[in-house]
Amino acid sequence: MSGAFPATASAYAGEWDRFFLVLVAVSGIVVAAIAIVIVGFSIRYRRGSKAKRGLLPDAITNELELTWTSVTAIVFIFLFWWAAIAHLKNVIPPHGALEIHVLAKQWMWKAQQPNGVREIDELHAPVGRPVELIMTSQDVIHSLFLPALRLKQDVLPGRYTYLWFTADKPGVYHLFCSELCGTEHSRMTGRLVLMTPADYARWNAAQPGVEDLAAEGEKLFRSLGCSGCHAPASSVHAPDLNGVYGRQVQLADGRTVTADEAYLRDSILLPRKDVVAGFQPIMPSFRGVVGDGDMVKLMAYLKSLANKGERQ
């Protein structure tokens, strides 16, 4: 749509625009009906008119109440169902989505592509392919807003939040922070650059030579001494990290959790929070040692172990 609405760059955006228009139309009908009743009653029952005054018969009153209550309930249940279905379809990204890490800080957006390419206040992504944004904040609460995709997600310090989309229209679109995050909040903007798969591949290839995130993460993993405990020949009894990402993990307190990004982050920064069953809580905390940028690399490396058949 043009004019009253920002440009759309996904089917999801178009669906929300249609929902918004229906919601406005329903609200307009309700407002118009109430306005007509108010004006009609004001004229009919004005002072000095001969209109009959008094209570309506009970039968008529009950029928009216049942009618407007039922119609209103049906309309709003339908609107709730429509919005819930549209939202729930966009909660869980499909398997194999392109993962891009986003780090928010006052007052910029830092993105890192799967091959290690870094961007500031720009986010390049291909159209026609699911893209998942894995986001965290370095300082305060921010909120990533992509108007062309009709998507917004809070970005929080100390934890991961997620957003995914499948764009269908190449172009350059706005990217904003929609959460007041300090004195320069209004300047925390950027560009969403949506490209055809071929153009995206050429853009990636044209960037300065970088090592992919998983390789950088492996180097960091070894430099921090993690391989000394998690290696097969180590004398220290530590959990096997082969295929750890996405696996169900039994904890010492009897709980079972999924080894997602949040669990792995806590295991690195708060190792005594969720101790794996059968292991002693001997892992040191890397809080203050591993920053948000390094955490992105470690996550990429741990995810890369998911399909490996040998222990690292």
C-alpha cells in the first residue's frame, strides 16, 4: 500500500494491514452506530417533545440486550482469532532459517552475518528465505522495529530475544529503535536492505575476507581453555558438547531443559545455575571475560557441533 501505510515487504505485513483495516472498519461502524443513536435520542427526546417516555417492555429490552451482546461477542472473538492465528504463525522460525546475530547498544545496531561479516546500522538479508534474528542488548532495553515487515521485538540485556521473517520484495527500508533508550534514542536508526538471493550472495562475497563465526568461536573456545575440560582425553569430568545445542539436558535438581541459546549463555556466565546431572559444579564463571560479541562466536561454534559425529 502507499500513502497512509508504509511499504510492505512480506506477506505477513500485508496480512496485518488487512487486519488493521478490518479493525478500523468495525470500530468505525460501532462509533457511527452509537453516534446515530445519541443524535436520534437527543432529537426525539429533547425538552418539550411529545415522544413517549418510560421504560421499554421487558421482552424488548431482553431481546435487544441479547442481540447486541451476542453480535459484539462474535465479532470480537473473530478478531481475536484472526490476530492470534497471524501472530502464532510467526512465533517459531522454520528449520534452516538464516541466522543473523544482532547486538543493540546506545545508540547503534550491530549485526553479524553467518559468515562473520559485520554491519553497523544496516541489516542485509535475502528475500524468499526465512531469516531469524537472534538479538541481545549490551546496555539497556531497546526494541527493533521493521516497519516494512510490520515486526517489532524488544531487545533485552542479559538474554536473547528472537524475530524471524520471510521477505518477498527487494529494496531498502527503515530500521528503528522503538523503545526510549536514552538521550540519542531518536538517532538509533538504520537500513534494512532486502536483496535477491543472487545479489545477497554477491554482496557477501564482496565483503573483506573474514572467518565464519563458528571458526572464530572454536578459536575462542580453545583460547579460553574450554577444550581442556571438554576434550575427550581430559582428566576433568565435563559434559560432552557434541550435539549439545537443541538437546534435552537432565539437570542435577531433576529438571529437564532444552539447550537453547539462553541455556548455553547461562552455562557460560552462570555455570552453577543449571548443573548437569552427574557432573560436579566445577566450571568457573566467564562473566566479565566473555562479552556479547564473543558470546555470539561461542554460540555459533556450539551450534556447529550439533551434527558432528565426534567430540571436539
